[in-house]
Amino acid sequence: SVWGYDSDNGPDHWHENYPMAKGDKQSPIEINSKDVQHDSSLGPWHASYDPGAAKTILNNGRTCRVVFDDTFDRSVLRGGPLTGAYRLRQLHLHWGSSDDHGSEHVIDGVKYAAELHMVHWNPKHGNFAGALKQPDGVAVVGIFLKVSGKYSRILQGIDNIKTKGKEAPFQHFDPSILFPKSRDYWTYHGSFTTPPCEECITWILLREPIEVSSDQMAKLRSLSKNGENEPVNPLVDNWRPPQPVKGRVVRSSFK
Ligand SMILES: C[C@@H](NC(=O)c1ccc(Cl)c(S(N)(=O)=O)c1)c1ccccc1O
Ligand SMILES: [Zn+2]
């Protein structure tokens, strides 16, 4: 059966079809500040995104995803732990059924309501499929979402992609508006948090969460896993729980 987040096809079953899921460098992980090592050589990261690169927003029954034109160095991430410029390919989210959980990474025991992932790949590996096979192939910026009274539009296009398979134009969108004020981050080497669970990711997790309103979270939770004329199956709890750290060191750009 196709992988998902239910009891019969969820994270504990993924290794049956994707053996990497039981690897030594899996994501997400729990980050404990006492084990983090500050690395003064970690410089700031820089994103230079072209709003014109945004193409569409879609619901693939597993997450809500915005895709970008990554046929050339149009929207790139560089600096921080990275060597060279990584191309922005897509962004998506993981969220819970209530505000007290939903993020994939857990920070000092804190689970956020959602976690936004901006997926970039290293063009020196030719294409995304090739980059998946390389330890320095992919870089993901992870941003935590915290629910507060403050109103902010995370992804305005959610209304038109209620059910699985729905796709809508999503243009003139600069994802940099999603970044918090502080650029402080943790970084470690890990994997996709979804199948195929390839261990090709340099994770850059931003310390400062962004704030969204509870009605924005409710809109996210109003997405459905099912297709248009199928029984309603809410798309919630599409997060993988923390995986074994197995001796990896998490470094921070801040003291
Ligand atoms: C749910 C969706 N996963 C991604 O799009 C995805 C892609 C790259 C990364 Cl790096 C990540 S992550 N979470 O590690 O940042 C997630 C998905 C995965 C596989 C097949 C279909 C499908 O829809
Ligand atoms: Zn993700």
C-alpha cells in the first residue's frame, strides 16, 4: 500500500518499502540545547529568491506544496553550512490536528503547531534525482510555526486546493516573507522526513518560530487527503516523529 501517516502505512511501516528509513542519519530529530555545539565558523545563510519563480500550489494528499521553477539559478540559498548555491525547488508543511503538536523536529521537548520546509538542491549534481544520492545534495530550511493572535498569511492560496490532486497557480510569491527576524539556526546532517528517506540533507533549522493565527492553522487543517468526490479524510498529522540521533552533533550558529 502507498505510504502515508495512518496506522497501516505510517512511519513505522515505511522501512518495508524504503529501507533507508532505518538508516543512521534519519530526520527529524529531537534537539536538546545542552547537547548542541556552537560553531563560530558557521556564517549567516542568504536566500535570494525571485518571486517570479513561484509556479503553483498543490495538495498531493500528503501535504500542501508550492513549487518553483528550478531550471536555472533563479531562487537560491547560499552560505551558512553550505558550499555553493542551492536551488529552491518547493516548499511544503507538516502540521498536527491541534495547536500543541505538528512539527517534526522537537526543540527541548517543545512541539510546534507546524513546520515549514523549503527544499533546495545542489545543481552540481545535475538534477534533483541525482542530488538525492549525494550527502551534500539537498538543503532544507525548516521554520517552526507558532499559533498566536497575530494575523499573518502563510499561504493565501490554500482555498483553491481543498482536496487531493487540486492544483492552482501561485505566482509572484517571495517565500522570504516567511523568514523570522533572527537568522540564528541549528544545522545537522539528516534525511528526507518522508519516503524515500534519503540521507542527503543539510538541515538548517531556524531558532525563531514565525507566528500564525489560529484561523490560518484551521485553514491548513481544512485540507483533505481525499479526492473531490470521496469521503472526507482530513489532512492532518502528516509529521514523522523524531528518529535516533546516533551520535550526530547538532551545531548552532548562535551561543
Ligand atoms: C510528501 C512529499 N514529500 C516531499 O515533497 C518532500 C520532498 C523533499 C523533502 Cl527534502 C522533504 S522533507 N520533509 O524532508 O523536507 C519532503 C512526498 C514525498 C515523496 C513522494 C511523494 C510526496 O508527496
Ligand atoms: Zn517536509
